[in-house]
Amino acid sequence: MTDTRTLPASLPLFPLAGCILLPGELLPLNVFEPRYLNMIDDARREGGHIGIIQPVTEPADGEPSLRRIGTAGRIKSFVETRDGRYLVTLDGVSRFELAAEADVATPYRIGRVDYRPFLQDLAPRPPLDGDRGRLLRLLQIWFGDAQIQTDWPTLETMPFEALVDRLAMLAPLPPQARQDLLEAPDSAARLALIESLVAGLIASSAGGTLQ
């Protein structure tokens, strides 16, 4: 198990609406805004950790308020493009609770974070025991209605816990639903929530209740 002492108590924060990172998963980022280019440069010099967190609001001016829970990711790969963008992949390490924001002069925000509520994130992800067939049937209906293309053979064969966590990150869900999935205790709770969300979307599309 990774020791929380190896994780920074202060994290540069990257607020992204509708985006979450789960431990054990990868998140590709296309970074182009100057302050976040600066953030990536600093993070690469200081251990490579960045906090992905959703904003609560998008005010007309000023900085948005932030959700209470986010995830620390470590830079796994980095490429600078010819036009000055950074293509970065983060490896999810652990969720955190945002305790406070630091009063700093950096152009990006820095949070004081607490990993202790999520110590289970630092252990290997346990196998998930669940009904893959039921989930895939729900996805087939939803994706068909919404005309979403996917790689079904991969969904049928990848580890079930990875499938559930990847759906939580990548399926076209609203920001609040995605935050609820981030804050779910584990993959089993995330599976139950995904099934409920998808069933609700199917029923809404059909104008009734899914039986």
C-alpha cells in the first residue's frame, strides 16, 4: 500500500467541469491555458502530482467555487506539441478532501488536502463481483438510444471493476452524477449507482419506467 506521506499535502488544482479521475485509471489532458501550462511545469519539477476537481459553479467573473472531493493524479506521460500545448496523461492515485485553499501567488490554485478519508484508494483495486451481463444490457439500450459508439468486445473482457470505473469517468453523464460516482465508496457502490443512472436515462427516453 502507498503511504500517504508520499503524497503532497498541498496540490495544484485543475478545476474541470464534468471531469473526474478515479484511482487506478488514466486521464488524458490537452493543456493550453497559460496558467495551467505553468502548473504542469511546476508539478513536473515537484513530484508530478495534480489535483483534478470539479467546480461547483461557473460565475460570470472570478474563480468558481470547488467541490469538496477530488483526486490526486501523477503525471505519467508528457508531450509538448509544436503549437505549445501539453498533452499529459495523469495516473489516478487517491481521492482527497479539499480542506482549504492556500493563499499563494501562483496563477493557478493550490489546495490543502486530506487523503485520510480514502485510505482504501492506496491499496490495489479489488476484483468486483457483479452482474456484467445486466450492466452491458443496460448500456446497449442506452447507447443505442443515444447513438453512442463503443468497443463492445473490450467492455466484455476488461476487468469488471475497471469497466465500472471507466464508465464513471467517460460515459456522457452530467457533472453532479459524475461527482456522485467519484464519491461512491468503492466500485461496488459505483456499479449500483451507474445501473440506477442508466436505467433512469432509459426510462426517461422511453417516457416511462424501466421494468
